[in-house]
Amino acid sequence: MKISTDSIQGFAEMSDADKVTALLGLDVPDPVDLSGYVKKEVFDAKATEAANLSKQLKSKMTDDEAAKAQADADRKALEDKYTELLRKSTIAEHAARYIAMPGYDEKLARETAEALFDGDMERVFANQQKANAAYEKKLRADLVKQDPKPDGAGGGTDEKDEAVEFAKRLGKQRADALKNANEGLKHYF
């Protein structure tokens, strides 16, 4: 391995002892072991050889082998379609159940059903927390709406409160008395 002295300033002008000291103090990176890797040219050659052998093998296949390979490919395609249909129906079924539960809207229910089918329990529990929070918020809003209004706050009850009626009559009497007093004072001023 060669050591580059370009990074040492003034190396050419140093004495031999200084050069040795500078070289000993130089931080040399460890060599990278590439023995486990394949060179690109070798890899490309082997990949080409494998492709050629695959073509030769396909050309030597008998009709029975070709029919068997086609049947395997068709079965694989049917299995994939079945799996996709099973996924869709299961997610739709679970989504419908989640929508029926309090706190779940359509989007959250579908997302939770997909996570359940995929086995992503972290997302299922996170969505359950969201649904619980939404349901709690809805319950609080409903409780506020159902709270009875205090008397005299326009609660809409038809019952007449005697104290309120008395206060109204008293206020009207005082207003009338003040009005009469002001009219009487107008004569003197």
C-alpha cells in the first residue's frame, strides 16, 4: 500500500528524522477488504451466461412441462386474485363494524380495518385512541346541549316565576312614577 505524502506540509524540505516522525504521526485509513465482492465484469458475464442457459432450458422444455408451467402460472394468478378479493371483502366487513362503533368516521374505520388485516396493531390501537377522543368530544357536546338552562335565562319554560313577575311590576311602577315626577317638574322650570 502506498502512502501519499501530499497531505504533509513541507515534506520535501524536511530532514530524514522529521520525515519519519511525520510519517509515524500520519493517520492512515484501514485498507478496505474487497475480497468478498465480485467484479462487475465477472458479474455481467455470469448474468449473461445465466440468461442464455435459461433460454436454452425453455427451448428444451417438452409440451407437458410447458403445460405444467402454464398451469402453475394460472394457479398463481388465481391465488393472487383470491387473496386480493379476500382482502377487500374482509376490510369492507371490518370497516362496516368500525363505522357502527361510536367515534369512528368512514375514513378512520377503513384505515383501521386495513391495519387490522395487515396485522399493524400499533396503527389499530392509535386509531382506537382517535376514535375514543372523538367519541368523548361528541359526548361532552351532547351533555352541554342537554344541560338545563337556569331560571330567567330564556330557558323557554312556560312557568311564570312569581319573583320575576313581581320585579317586572315593581320596575314598571317606578318607571311610571319617575315619568310623572319629571312631567310635574316641567311645570316649574
